[in-house]
Amino acid sequence: MKSMLVALLFTQLTWAEMPAPKTQSFTDSVYKIETANSKVRVSFKLHPSVYELTGNEPFLENLKKSQKLKKPVKFFVEQKTRKIVEVKGP
């Protein structure tokens, strides 16, 4: 019984030390891309957030293509800053 408790405690400690993922991924279609004050705002159909981009991102063309073709893209959002860091697709 004692060894089971030690094993359980060790597993819990190991689990707690695992780092959290730095990015989160979503798959959605682009709803709207608009330019305002030299920033580009992107909103998605199912995802509630609106993301601001500088307009120089290499993946901006993928977002425009997704909107034009009405096909979903997979995009990755950094957890801390809540900014899009990568886009795959359409």
C-alpha cells in the first residue's frame, strides 16, 4: 500500500512539472480581413477573437486565399500574447 502511494505521488509530481504548450491551434475559415490604421484585422467564422496583424506577416497571403476560396485554414496562436504565429492551408 505504501509503495502505491509513493508511485501515485511521483506520477502527480511528474505531471505537474510538464511544460504547458506554447501555442494552441484552431481550424476555421476566414470571415473578414480589414485594414485599419496600418493594421490588418482578421476575424474567423467560428472563432470569436479578432486578431491584429502588422500586414508584413508571411502567412497573410494564406489568409486572403482562404477567404477567397472559402476554405478553412489551420492557424496557431501563441498562448501568452494571443497573436497568430503560423497559418497552414488552405
